Amino acid sequence: MKYIEHSHFYGKEIIDSDISLQNTYKEVLDTLDNISDTDLVKVYQNNDLGSGLSRTLNKVLKNNLDKMNWQKDISIFDDKFADVNRKKWKLDYFSETNISLLISTQHSYAVTYNLMRTLLSGSSNRIFKNINTKLGILITITNETKVWGGFDSSIGTYEDYIEQCKILTSHTNMPIIIIGIEPYDTFYLKKENKIEGNIKFIH
């Protein structure tokens, strides 16, 4: 899998200065590196996951990231002290080195929400917390990938996250690495019928 990285608030510098963070981050990158175009094609063709690659990509990413020895689907806040909305404040993954990870192929409206989840996981709060994040990782897609993979045009992208971080500079004072998944060169998705929205792979 090809990807690009953006370092916010010295995220990459902090990783490079700590060997344990380096090893944890390398685990994530190694996992992405091991996802092939064949993996995506197989899951897409064997499952009814919609017209574009959105749910396929999520499924493939989680199937591979689940193999890491990280906590999964963890609440940021302590259940004893958080209200019923705590389900909204969860992370996809959390490492023993205190790195959080979120996968985002959602509507662009969720960009700020996902940034806030990451930031809240690493900041003090009146509500008791389960975790304390040192650094956050957000995995999303680039604008080019959105077109290549037949994603909904409303999905938030790597570029949207970078722009949002700039706008919220005074509030996003936590190291974050944004990873943008780039297209494969071996295939793309194309609509066969604009009315029915059928999609086919073009090799």
C-alpha cells in the first residue's frame, strides 16, 4: 500500500526521538506496506460492500491492524464517570506506548470530530480517562484516492485533515501523524452505468 505522511505539531520529530515510539510507528507502517492491491480486489469482489472502495478499505485495514497487539475499540473516558455518550468517544486502536490510531473514510463533517477524539485522548479532562495518548495517528485517503476508488465525493480526505489542523492550530497542540492512502497503479474503479451506479475494476 502506498501512502504519504504529514507531521503536525512535531509528530515525526517526537517519534524519531523515542525508540519505543519508533518501533510502534514502524509496526503501523509495516502493516500498511503488507497490504497489496490483491487484498483489496479480493475483498471487494467477494463481498457486497457497496459501489466504491470505502467499506472495502476499512475492512482490509482493520483485518490487518487487528493483528497488532494493540487495544481495540477503547473508550477514552472511564465508564464509571462518563455519561451515555461515551460510545462516541472511542479510539479504533491504542498501543502500550500510548499512541492512538483512528481510521477515517467518513463524511468530511467527521474530520473535526475525529481530530477532537484524538486530542481529547491526550489532554486532561474533568471526566476520568482510561488512557493518555502521547501521539495520535489518523489514517485516511488522499483526494486522488477518492476519485480512483469510487469513494463518495463527500468523504473527508488527507488534504482536509491538514487544512483543518491549520485552521485549528491554537487548539490542535498535540503531535499527530496524518497518513494518506494513495492509489494503486494496477487498477481503478469506474462506473459502468451512471443511473444504476454499477462499478467495475479496470486493470
